[in-house]
Amino acid sequence: MIVDIYTHIFPERFFQELERGSPKLGNMGKRLRGVKKLFDLDLRFRDMDEIGADYRQIISLPNPPLEDIAEGEVANNLAKVANDSMAELCAKHPDRFPAFAAAVSMHDVDFSIREAERAIRMGARGVQTFTNIAGHPLDEPRFRPFFAAMAAHDLPVWLHPARTSAMADYASEPRSRFEMWWCFGWPYETTIAMCRLVFDGIYDRHPKLKIITHHLGGGMIPFFDGRIGAGMEVLGQRTLDEDHTKVLSSLKRPHLEYFKEFYADTAMFGGTYGLPCGLEFFGGDKVVFASDAPLAGIPMHIKALDGLNLDAVTYKKIMHGNAEKLLNMRIS
């Protein structure tokens, strides 16, 4: 059994509503429609069948974040349509899509909490949000009720990176070049979001909160454990215009320990050097299989894991056992 916990889909009804009501969408919708497997189920199922009859996908919306392209009731309605559409797909194809990660618009936190509850009743096993909300960090106090609600549901938050070329590589340039905003910007986004949540004390408030980080914890946390751990023990001494010296002492545990509370997926585009590092850092109970399909190939992710020669128990946990625990459901 393989449970691919992070895959994306672009339901037809959602796309129609997106084009009709999102003036900020620009050409993004057309570009996404160019990835036919996001909406053409025949093509998608063909790829799934090549993996095997016991391969399942947990579906969620792709970029862009709803908060970047719509506001107010328009954004809220898009979330509702997306969740209705994904719930229909899961009901129609339970042997393909056993569950979905709900869409929300965090512009309106109260709405997001209500919509998450509605989506969970329809089959969602958690909620997807992004590493920043239209440029606002997730550790802003207004977002705390959302995380509290998800902790109460005992269901995960899928944390997806969000960054565009508008965030330049250098102050002298207007935009990021060579798609560095994606290649390195997305791992950086995930890493910063994780750090901000940890230093804000999210795991002291909600010790059992489940957050799934894309691309193996951003791909940066395990590799830079020394900088994050020992290097940040002097937090505040490098900053002159703001007092950070009491941040670490306000936490109940050594700060590096909190980073191991996150779950990390294997969506690394088939890369092999980062996998052992991430697996050793997060541990076999906190790593879940993901391919980012159809935006990345499925077989290369399986091949990368197979190349690690993991013991049978750990391999099964990564491929489906950890996902079933996270989602609180048995997947057959």
C-alpha cells in the first residue's frame, strides 16, 4: 500500500469559478490548465495504475493560494467550491482518492474554521494552508484560533510554500531570476514559517498539533540543524533594533526539539542526498510519502526511497502507516 499524502488537483467547477471571480488570477489559471493531469482524470488514473492497484492519493489544491488571488466573499466562495468539488471526487473515486485536504481563505479566520469543519464532515482529513497569507506570517496572533481548532480536531495542517518571482534575489533587481524564487525560495519559505511558529510557542500551546511540511521540512531544517540549534542559542545578540533575548527562555523545551514535532514529506523530486538527512532528523515515525503529483513524477520518489534500503517496518510506516495515523483513518 502507498498513500501519497501530498498531491494536487484542479477540479473543473473550481476552475470555472476561479476564472469568473478572481481578477488577480492573471495567466496563472491558463498555465495550470496546461498541466493536463491536474484535471484530466483519465491521464491521472493512467499514471496511478502504472504504480499499482494499491496506490492512493490525498488531494489538495495547487498554487496559487486563494488569499493571493481573491478577497472577502469571493475567496470564501472559492474555498467552498473547491471543497465541494474535492469531496465529490473522493466520493466518486474512493479507491483513488480516499480523502482530501480542505481549502480555506485565511483572510477570514472565523470562516476558515467553519469551512474546515464543514469540509471535515464531507471527508476532508485536514486543511491546507500556505507559509504566508498574502505576505503575512502565520505567527500573527489572529491565526492562533485556526491552529487551535485544527489541534482540537486532531487532524493535520498541510503547510505549502508560497513565494513568487516578485520577491527579488537582490535588492537592486525588481524580480527573482532563473526561477530561484521556486527552487530555493520555497524551501526557505517553509523553513521560515516553521521557525516563526516554533518561536511563537505553537507546540507549547498545542503539543499534539499535526503539521505536514512539504519537501521534507523545507529541505533546510535537517541540513542546518547546527545553525538552528546551537547557532540560535544566542538568539537576540545579533539584533540591535528589536529584543529577542527572551524568546528561547519563554519556551518550555530546548528550541531544536520542537522542529522534530513537524511531519515531513518525501516530495524531493527524486533527490537522494537529502532523504537520509531528513529521515534521520525527523525519524521514521514523522516522515510520510509524497510525490507532489502530477507536478512531479511518482516513480522517481519511490525509486529514491527504495534506494535507501530501509528496514521493512520503517518503509511501511513511510509508505502508508504514518499517513493513516495522521489522517485518523484506515486506507484500503
